[in-house]
Amino acid sequence: MSKIFAPQTNPNDDEVKVVEWKYKNNDFVKKGEHIASVESSKVVEEIYSENEGYLEIIHGVNSKTNTGEVIGKINKNKNLK
């Protein structure tokens, strides 16, 4: 399992907003794929998968979260919830 963290896109921002998930919960993603976008006060930044596996979304679209917080995970096995 690997964690997807909210990046700090601007040193003056402590918070970002999730503006897009390219995949749904439990979708299989490959390493290097664009999986999400977050927005700070000045920029929209794309997030790319560091591993392959099944996406687990923790913070949905339009959620605001602190930088450094986990917004999703990539699991080796499909979540059966």
C-alpha cells in the first residue's frame, strides 16, 4: 500500500482543495498515471501514481485538506467494501 499525500504547492498555503480524481474507488491505476488534481490559492497541481494498484479515495472532489495529509491510497488488493 502506498499513500497519496496532498502536496504543498505554495509555501504560503497550508491547505489544498481536491478538484479532480481521474479514477473511481477501486479502479486499477498504473505507475506514472495522472490520478488526481489539487488546487491551492495560486496553482492547480497534478498528482501521479507512484505505484500500481487499486485506488482508495479518502478525500473526494471539492474536499479541502491540509498539505501533507493523506488524500488517497493505492492498495495491492481490491477493497471489497
